[in-house]
Amino acid sequence: MKSNYLKERIKLNNLEKYAGNHFVDESSKTISNLRNEGKKVLLGIQKNDDLYTILGEEHVFYSSLNGNKGKVTLSDFSDILHDNALKKGKIFASYRYITIDNDRIWLKNKSTMKSLWNTILWLEKPSNRDYIYK
């Protein structure tokens, strides 16, 4: 992640604050490993070595509770978050996990989920993609 714009977006969305010690960026081992596999990853959250949700340039990469690893496009992940929020509502809902193809994907909590979602919405805009690796 080389973009000052993206780093500023993370601050505005409070992602690092809400994720706390679960926030991962280019300095993390998981991000490095995923990049070595050829994946264009940027940042995300990680609960432990086996459970993470990482945003990339075009996809969200995850490892689920049952040990499966996968990816979904940013727009599909955004739609899933939207549908999940509509089903659960705002006030008393827990947003620790969402389900994708029977995999439970970790979001930590409502605040972190919102921050990830807002970052995804920013990444989805074609005009912002020019800033990511410049």
C-alpha cells in the first residue's frame, strides 16, 4: 500500500482505530504472504493466523472459521454487507461474522464492519484506483 490517499481514507473511516491490534497493512506477514502468491492485497483485519479478512485492489480475500480460504469481488462483498445489514438492522445486531457460501467470514464488530465497508466503497470507484499504487 503506497497511497497516501488510501492511508488517509483508512484514518477517516477509523478502520485502524476500530480494528485495534487486529489491523494489518503492508508490514504484516499475512499481507506479504498473499502478495508473494500474486494477490493484489492492501490491508485488512486478522484475528489469528487462520482467520483474516483482507481488502485488495479488486477482491476481498478471506480465511473462514472452518479453514477455507477464498476471495470475492469488492462489489459482491459490498452487496453482501449491505444485504446483511438490511436483514439484521442497526441497533441490536451483531456483526462479528458474515456468511459466504457456508463460510463464516470474520468482521470483528459493527464499527469495524462499517469501516471496512466504507473503505471498499472508496476502492470501488474507478477514479480512486489510480491512487492505490502510484
